[in-house]
Amino acid sequence: MDGEMIKAKTFHIKIDGHFKLVPSKKLLFTNEEKGNQRVFKISQLPKGKDLIEMLSKKLPFIENASTSEFKDLFTVLRDNAETKASYIVLMVLSTVLATFGLFANSNPIVIGAMILAPLISPVISLSMGTLRQDRSLIKDSLITISWGLFFSYLAAIVLTLITPLYAVNSEISSRLEPNLLDLGVAVVSGAAGAYAHANTNVAKTLAGVAIAVALVPPLAVSGIGIGWGDWSVFIGAFLLLITNLTGMVLSGAFTFLLMGYSPFKIAKKGLLISLIIVLAVSIPLGYGFVQVVKENSIVNSIDQTQVDDLIIKDVEIIQKKPLKLSIKLVAEKTPTDADLEKVKNTIEKRLQKKVSLEININLEK
């Protein structure tokens, strides 16, 4: 203690004045009380070089990772940043599976593709490279990500060309208009991936699925857009892909910073560059979020509206300009043309704009 060797089974510590304890995750203690004494476990306290390193520094505001922790993590991340045949094969297979799921409009198949995708490895390595300004790690990670995207795009395009389907279903359309909510998903996914890699008690596969959720579907949709020659589909999905990738790298790097894997003076340049990129991408995302809010307002203002004996339900926006809605009318008897016209006038009056309607009638007795 304070450079002096002390051996005892029990320590009695008297504290005069104020005292604040900032425990490390290495200091695991129990809540067991023995009289006025609190029992601490010391088996996990640092030893050897880690102990000497900690004693030579002041207590940090943010916990610093030990040399052994940093060495182990960095070894894993360098290995993950290397391009391997297994990585390319799994990227292609996951993209093909996601493309099939998108064509089939099947969410379970798309989820299966997410589980298969190995994108977590180079993305988290890129986060650490950005944080530490490690050019070698950044370069290797970008090369691996690029090769994965290249072969995945190639697979999605070829599959689209040989598949005689051309229909923008709900699974595809949901990836065409990214907004700030999608950026939020990417940020959480990147933080989960970084934390899982730094914490050996967390299964990395869980974070891997979170990252694949945000990257694999838009990757497959943008590939479908190229195969169709539909650039609106490609641009919308590609913007979502870039949004998710940059958001993950930034949040992953920030998570590593909070876990003590880099001093701020080294990390600030990489974090600033990542933040600028994310903010630039967020401009169209903000516009998309405003549109989502407007659409939600339209649906909520009409849904469950009663017009005489007719009830409007299941409102969906089919087309924005000019506005076209799909609605379900619940009635006890078949409505007349006059009834339908009254429903249309009620909706137009409430929205203050002209609309065209696609009406499904559900008779309930």
C-alpha cells in the first residue's frame, strides 16, 4: 500500500473527511456486510506489470484499459481486418440469401442472411483504427470491407439479372427512404459491436447480428437496384448503407474511447473526421425523418375516423405526389357511390389537399 508491503487477513481503514471510490471492473466486491465492515474480493486486482503501470499514473476520469487488455483486443482486431476467403464466401452467401428473401418479401429469410453475414469483423477493426489513427489497421479494414462489398454487389446483380421479378415490395421499399431512425440503429449496432469485442463475457455473434441488420439488407437492395437499372432504388438503399457504415464506425470508436482504449488527444482527430462525415450524411436523413413524421401525421389523422356508419381503418400511403391512399372501410352494408364520395370529401377536408383512394370494403354484421 503506497509502496509499502503489508500482509494481513483484515484491513481496518479509517477515513477522515470526504472520500470517493471509483472502482475498476477489476475490483469486484460483494455486498456482504459483517458488522460495520464491508468485504472486498482482491483476487481480481491487477498484478505484475499492470499493477506497476496503474501505480505510476493518477486515477483517470475514464477507466484506462490495461496493457494486456489492449494487446489482446488489438491482436484480434488486426486479424479481423485481414481479407480471408471465409469472409468473402460468407459475405456472398449472406447477400444471396438476403436477395432471395427480398424478392420473396420474406422477413425470416432476410433475418437468416443477417445471422450469416460476417461484417462485424472489419467494421469494428475500422472503428479502432479510426480511434487510434492507425493507418495500417484503417487500410486493411477498408480493403476487407471493399472486397466484401464488391463480391456481394456482384452476387446480388447477377441474381437480379437471372430472376424474372420486378416488383418493389414492402421489404425492398422499407430500405429506400433512410432517415434519422436508421442512423440511430447504426449507432447502437456499432456500440454493441465494440463493447462485445472489448468484453470477453459478451457473445460477439449477438453484436454481429445487430451490425448485419443495418448493413446486409440495404447492400442487397442497392444491388437489386443496379440489376434493375433503377437508380432511385440504388441511390436510396446505398445512402442507407453508407449511413449505417459511418454511424457504426463513429459509435464503435466512441465506445472504445469510453472503455479506455485510447487517450482523447490521439482519438480526437479520427472522431472529428467521422463526426463530420456522419453530420454530412445526416442532412438527407433529417429530410427523410421529417417526411416520416408528416406521413405518420396523415395516417393518424384519418385512421379510425367514422363517416356516418362507415369506419376508416388500415390507412397506408401508396403515393406521395399526388397523394394516394389505401384505406379499409368497415361497414354493415355495402356503401353506395354517394357514401364513398362522402368519405373522400371528409378525408380531403381533414388533410386540406386532394387525394385519390384505393378502397377495400369489409362488411361486418
